[in-house]
Amino acid sequence: MTSLDKPTEDTEKTQSDDARAVTEAALFEAFGGVRGMVETVLPGLLFVAIFTVNKDLHTSAIAALAVSLVLVVVRLVRKDTVKHAFSGVFGVAFGVLFAMFTGNAKDFYLPGMLYTLGMALAYIITTLAGVPLIGLILGPIFKENLSWRTRNPGRKKAYAKASWAWGLILLAKCAILFPLYWWANTAQLGWVLVALKIPPFLLAVWLTWVFLAKAPAPIDVFAEMEAEEKAAEEREAAASEAAGRHRRQG
């Protein structure tokens, strides 16, 4: 390696590291990171733990809903983003309503299972339609919006791969949970569901990171818009100055 080669390799490595860091930050923001995972798992874990001990649907449901609300309050007090905590509250609330309405404790998990199935189908259908859902989710975070659809084919391909990964992983999860909904008791279903909360999610996030880290860099459409606005202002200023000179000369 010559002295001229090393700076180029160092620059490429730095750019690659920067791309990976940006991708990690975007995924962390989109999916909530470690704290988001805890907020997703804790209500269901509390529900199944209490129900396993006392078989009391009302106590288990109220405890799960209460801890979800506490998580939201903590985020509000700390002035953190509440979208992940709020989504947890709504999920738990729907589960509580279903379970209370039917009197079947297993129905506490049914809304979340149906949501998982719906998301699996959404990932697959949007990818087949040429608008992979993961791109719609991450595009604004990367400040590229929908530019990847027509201007960045390599990135669109990466989003398609990631969306396929999410869809198939979630379908596999559903293939395990729905039979258990019919055949297993509430405690068995609950513990399996809790066990399947994090590993499939981490696998999907990791695959998304792998695909996007190797993809072309996102096109920052916001920076482009700002540059265009600045150029337009400079043209207007130049035109105004030229008109002023023309008037003075005339």
C-alpha cells in the first residue's frame, strides 16, 4: 500500500463508520431502544406473572394497565418522547377490554397478536407493491422521505429486504402464537408470548441494520430544499442588484 492509498482507505472507513452510526441512531429512534423494549415487555410480563399466581383476571389486567400508565407518566415527567409508551398503553388497554368483555384471560393477548399479524401482512404487501413499509417508517428519520423510491434504487432494495425480514419474522411468530391461543392455557400462552417479545424483534432490527449499513447513503432532501431556497434567495438578490444598477445607469 502506497502513501497515497492510505488516506483513501481511511476516508472510506470513516464514511462507512459514519453510515453505520447514523443507521444505528435511526433504528434506535424508530424502535425505542432498550427502554422501548422494556416498556413493551413489562405490562405483559406483569399480567402473566400475577395471573400464574392467583388466576385473577381483574387483578392481573389492572396491574398491567397501571404499570403502562406509570411508564407514560415517567416519560412525561422526564420530558422524553412518549410515542412508544403510549402505544404500550393503548395495546394493554385493548387487551384489558377484550379480556374483561369475554371473561377469557387469554383474550388479553389477542389484540396484540392480531396487531402482529396485521403488521406482518403490511410489511409483505407494501414490499410487493414497491413501497416497503420499513422505508416509509425510516425515510423521515433519515431525512430522505420517499427519495429512495425513484432516486436511490440501492437503498430501495435494502428497504425491501428489511421489510421482507420483518414480515417473515412476524409471520413465524404468529405461526407459534395462534395455535397456542387455541390449545394452551392462559399462563402457557402468556409466558411464550413474553419469551417471543424481544428475540424476534432484535433479529429483525439487526437484519435491518445489516441491510441498510451496506446500502447507499440516504439523500438528504431537507438539505436539498434548504440549498434550493438559499440559491433562489441569492438569485433574487442578484436580480434585484442588477435591476438597481440598470436604473442607476439609465
